[in-house]
Amino acid sequence: MTLVEWAEAVREELGLADGKAFGKEDVDRILDLAKDAAHSVARPAAPLTTYLLGIAVGRGADPDEAAEMLSRLALARAGTEAGDS
């Protein structure tokens, strides 16, 4: 099972499959954000950050813009921490 297929199965189970299909670009966006949060903040920040992205998108935020903003926040955090040492 691919991650796209998994995401579609999860969406269906949660009753969210009535909208636009979940594609590879959606999976990539989430995984890229998770990577930035995990590597720049802390590993547990990855699921937390992607969960909060989901809430924001559910409330109407643009997925691309919100993910980019959160990635910038995480990467800036890493830059700040590196400068503090």
C-alpha cells in the first residue's frame, strides 16, 4: 500500500473522502513539513506540527501556504538554536 492509498483509506474511514482526492503532492507536503519539524525542533514536533497543520487547513487555511509558513518557523528555530550555542 502506498502512502497515498493509506491516506485515502484514512480519509474514507474518517468520513473525509467527499472532497478532492488526496494526491502525492499532499503526502509530500506533509512529509516535508514533518522532516523540517523533526530535524529543526525535535522528533516529537513532527506529528504535532502536521496535526496542527491539519487543524489549520480544516479551518480554511491554504495547505501550501500554511505548510511553508510552518517549515520556515521550524527552520528558523534551528537557525536560532545553532546561533545560541
